[in-house]
Amino acid sequence: MQKQLTAIIEKEGDGYVSFCPEYDIASQGGTVEEAKNNLHEAL
């Protein structure tokens, strides 16, 4: 079973920060896609 989660991605400096409020976990990356993938990996 898969659970749908929220991903908030914002530009910060030269990169992007991604945040999942349901689990209070954040990650970052140089691009939006990289930040999203890194957040997925952290979860």
C-alpha cells in the first residue's frame, strides 16, 4: 500500500530545499528534481 505525502519544494540560494510536513523531514538538491529525489530517498 502506498501513502500519498506532501512535498514542499522551495528555492534557497543556489539550490532547492524539499520538505515533507507529515514526517518533518527535509532534504536538498541543486535542481527541483534532485531535491525531490533526495527527499524520496530520505523517506
